[in-house]
Amino acid sequence: MNIIPIETKEKTTRIAVVRCDTVSEACPGVACFMAFNKRTNHFKNYNKNVEMIAYFTCGGCSGRRVYRLIKSLKKFGVDVVHLSSCMQMEDYPECPHIDSIKKTITDAGIDLIEGTHH
């Protein structure tokens, strides 16, 4: 009798990145994707079973798109949202709505990680 091993598949973690709308006019997001693809910086704790399912801007001040997009992403099983490094670094325009954006994400029951490539 042949015994066929049962494959156990680890759950895929689904992540998204929200970034500054103003900065997106000058930044194509290459550093965020490089950090994700190489699993460096704020992506270093992920294994192979992770996929980036969304990469979007806040929609401009006041972060008006975040609530709608987070609501939509929940339907697609997003587990974690990263705030891009540009939303938090001194070299970029200061985000006056960062606290409400964080609250919107965590109130939706989604894990939040502050940072991408820095």
C-alpha cells in the first residue's frame, strides 16, 4: 500500500501599501517594491507565502480614499497594510492626517506596519 503524504499549505499573507498622494507625483514606488521583492527593511519578516495585493495612494489630504479602499480590500482578504516610508520620513512632506489614516486601518481589524523601505 502506498501512502500519499498530505500537503499542508501555509496561509498566504496578503499585504497592501498605502502611500502619499503628493509624493506619488515624483516617486514611482520602486524602492517600496524592491524592499518587498527582496524582503528587506519592513518586509524582512515575511516568508515566501506573501503577496502584495494592492499599492495605492491615500487620495490626497485628508486621506479620503483610505476608508473606501480598506473596506474594499477586506473583501479580498488583506491581512496587513504598510504605511509607506514617504508618509513618515522627515525628507518628505509631513502628513497631517497620518493618525486618522492609522486609525482607519486598525479600526478595520487590519494589522498595520509603519514603513516600507526605510
